[in-house]
Amino acid sequence: MESDESKNDVTSIESCNSVWIFDTQTMEFKRRIRNLSGETEDVSTDWRPYFGLNVDESSKSFVVQLNESGTRLLKSFIHKDPCTRCSESNTTEISLEEINRVLGPRE
Ligand SMILES: [Zn+2]
């Protein structure tokens, strides 16, 4: 594990396909792409400066301010459990499993 993520001044937000790590002291952030397949290692972006972070709890979204004037913004959605945004693919996988269980192993 990377030691910089255990610091107290680091905030992390989980979105559906990545973990966003914000260092509130140096005002830098990076994204770690979540490894959902289990076949490859997680990929992290480099640390990039940011100028503000706005979390909207009601809509479960957040906005990262990429420049000082706030004209460059990055918006993403917070992953929650259960998550409507990524439950669709999970449901598909579960129902395929269910179908196989009902039909039994095919020859
Ligand atoms: Zn999700």
C-alpha cells in the first residue's frame, strides 16, 4: 500500500469506477481506477493540483475545481451501497448465474 494514503489530511471519495484521493494539505488529487475484474492491478493517475472540492450529498455527486477561477470543473458521482449506477451490470451477472442454477449445467 502507498503510505501517502494513510495520512490524516487525505480525503478519499469512491466513485463507481475509481477512488479519488484528495490531499487537502498540498491541494493535489489523484484517481485510482478501481480494479473490478481482478485480472490487472489498480492504475493510479499522477497527483494533479486542484482548487476546490464540492460534495453534494443530496445528489451524491461531487465537483473538483481544476483551476483558480473555477472555469474548469470535473464532476463525478459518489458510489454508494447499494448503488443504482453500477447495480445494472451486477444484476445482469447475478441473473445469468440464477438462470444457470435453474437450468442446471449444460452439456
Ligand atoms: Zn456505483
